[in-house]
Amino acid sequence: MPRSHKRRPQRPGDDSFDRLLAGWKRTESRRGADWTVQPVSAAQAVKDYTCPGCGRVVATGTAHIVAWRADGVLGDSADLAARRHWHEHCWRIS
């Protein structure tokens, strides 16, 4: 039987190479607190957000940083729900 050359739909657990490269989480200490920081590539940025550092829009298609408290007292789910999208420059100078 001949092989099909159709692309298989991507399953929820499958990650592209770009997503893996952009998705490296790290922990940083800033302003006396620990923060989980995850880069978002331009390809992954599909919504507009307001940067808490400068108050301007992080536009769709712009690589940026997502940060949330790593040591919050309300637990991981509350910390993750309170995450914020920052311009890379704004995060570096904060």
C-alpha cells in the first residue's frame, strides 16, 4: 500500500522546535522576590498585552517576556494567573 504524504495534525502534546527554544523558563530574583520568567517568541505572540513596565502595548508578533511570582503565598495557580507580559527591555531595567 502506498504511503500517505499528508501532514498529521499537531497533537496538544507536540511542540515545535521554535516553541521549545523560546519556552525555557528560569527563575530570577528582583525587587526582593523570586520570579519565574519565560520568553515568548514573536511567532508565539498572538495577542496584544500591556507592559507593566512602561504602560505601552506589547503588540502581536513581538517577542517578549512573561513573568510571574515564583514564591507567592497564595500558591502556584494564583501566581500563574497573575502573570504579566513585559517588553524584554522593560524587564531588564526593572
